[in-house]
Amino acid sequence: MPKGYVIITEVVNDPAAMAEYGKLAARAMGDATILAFDMAPTVIEGEWPATQTVVMEFESVQAASEWYYSDAYQQAAKIRQGAADCNGVIVSGF
């Protein structure tokens, strides 16, 4: 079964609320591994409007989806979504 990856880009509008989100999100991480967190990625093509990019690895796409839609994470996600303009995807590994 391929791993699942969550990629979230954010334009942070409220740093204090994002700090609160970080505390709640850390408690909801489960078996996720944060592979990358970058506030200034090197853009190699097109435009990258985000001020933060996060890449997380899960044991499977299903595990990534279960984490994202869990009550624990959704509580944190609401804070993130209020504090930043966000985009997110779940992608399947090879």
C-alpha cells in the first residue's frame, strides 16, 4: 500500500492564531511524520503565493484522510483556516 502525503500551503494573516493552531495540531498528529516545513521555498516554476508550505507523510492515503477528517484535527483546522488562506491536497506515493 503506498504512503499518503498531505501538502498544505498557507498565506498566514494571523500569526498568533497560527501559533494556537500549531499547539492543537501537534496533539492531533498521530503517526504522521512532518517531512518539510518551509517559509521560503525555492520556486522553480510558476508562482508560489504561500508564506508557509508543509508536507506530511502517513502510512497510507486512507490514514492521511482519516487524520484530516478526524474530530481532533478538524478542531485545529478551523483555527488554521481562520488565520490563513489555505490550500491542501492528499496525494498518493508510489
